[in-house]
Amino acid sequence: MKTGVWIIVAAMAIMLLSGCGTPGCMTDPLGDINEDGVVDILDFSLMSAAYGCRCQILDRELVCDVCYDIRADLNCDMRIDSDDMDILQANYGAIGCK
Ligand SMILES: [Ca+2]
Ligand SMILES: [Ca+2]
């Protein structure tokens, strides 16, 4: 396996170990970014702060914007964008098991 592929695999492993990409992703309910058990305006605020931020592979290294918040990356694609906002909106008001 080429070095670049290993870096991508390692980045994905980090995301998986952090809970991102696992069933239920990293928040319960999905969209509960601050992990208080409910998807509400506080989560919307956190996502807004991270909106437009991303991680990318540059010169074989994972480089993330300072504002990138992995908790807000609800679909685990290394960018906080409208897809994540759609997920949050779809789950807005959901209550978890905490
Ligand atoms: Ca919350
Ligand atoms: Ca995303």
C-alpha cells in the first residue's frame, strides 16, 4: 500500500476511534454536538461556528482548519457544510437517552 493511502487509512481510523462513522455516528441523538442529550439551538450554534471548516490531505498530511469541529461533522466527510446542517435540522428537537 502506498504511503498516501496509509495516511488516509490512518485519518479514517482516527475518525472511527473518535466515534465518527460508527453506527449512530459520534452523537446520540445524531446532531447532539454538545452531548447534552438533545438537539437544540446550542448544537446549531456550535455547527454555525464550525460551518465551512474542513480537513484535507495536503502533501500526505491531514491538515484541519482551526475552526473544524469533528463533533459537528455529522456525516464524517471531513467538512462542515450544508449536508451536516441538513442532518442537524432533520434531528432538531430529538432527545437522546442521557
Ligand atoms: Ca445538544
Ligand atoms: Ca460533513
